[in-house]
Amino acid sequence: MRILVAEDETIIRLDLKDLLERAGFEVCAEARDGEEAVALARSERPDLALMDVKMPRLDGIEAARRILDERPIPIVMLTAYGQHELVARAAEAGVFGYLVKPFREQDLLPAIHTARARHEELQALREEAESLQDALAARKVIERAKGLLMEKESLTEDEAFSRLRRAAQASQRPLKVIAEAVVATLGEQRDE
């Protein structure tokens, strides 16, 4: 796993890099401020980011928001501040973990693995939702095409669906594409 480390304190950044590399991760980029973190996330395309909250030029939470707007990756925030307001802002930005300094290796590694797992679950849910939306859109256009065929050709629902299905098989095109063509053709005739 390739990790971006964004931390303005050099000693902490170097310690994090050493800890991560000993744990088998690749630190693909190191940022000293939030703007640099956004730029490096864009150019290096890390699998995960560890980011300090309080950084110069652009705070870590706003940097995380900008990174996530461009390309969703799991982000774990690291901070010396555990105030509720900061935690709430981080959660609202879409980060997947929040560790308060000083933390130990046994705190950081599970946070990384958990953030990665939650991110993968969220991606799977987004893909499933998109697939369901596509299926619903296809279903709607197929129902509309069936209705138009039933009206124009005096067919039963089964006959209209069978005609759509045969046309799809004959043309080797998806049923949705055939239904869209029927709606475009018969829908225009209806409007005239």
C-alpha cells in the first residue's frame, strides 16, 4: 500500500515514515503543508493518506476535503488536538480515521487497516447503488416502450415485451437500447 504522509513537523514525519516502512508500507510522498499534500495526492495517487490537522498554508481537514473531492481515498487524520469540533469537521470532510498524538504503532496500524476496509466497503456500496440506479432507469424505459407498443400495436403486455426481447436478440443489443429506440420513435409519433 502506497501512503502519503502530510505532517509539518519534520521529526514526526520522519518517525511516521520509518514506522510505516518497517510495517511493510511504501511512503510514496511526504508533504510539509496542506497545499503540498493536495498536490502530491494528485501527482502520486496514493492508496491512503495520513494527515496532520494543524498544518501551514492549508489545514489538514480542508486538504483532506480537496483530496477527496478529486479522488476518494482513505484518509486518517493525526493530531495533538482531540476537540469535538475538529473531530466533527474531519468526519464531515469524509476522513476514515482520527488519531490523537502521541499515538503508538499499535494504534496507527489498526487505524490504517480499518480506514482501508471502511473505504473499500463504501466504494462497493457506491458501485452497488450506481448499478441499482442503472437497472431502475432501464426498467423505466422498458416499461415505457412496452406501454407504447401495447397502445400503437394493440399488443398485450407479454406480447410487447416479447417483441422487445426478440429485437434485442436479433440486433445483439441490450434490451434497454431497443426500448430507448422504441420510445424515441413511437413517443415522437404520439406527440404529433
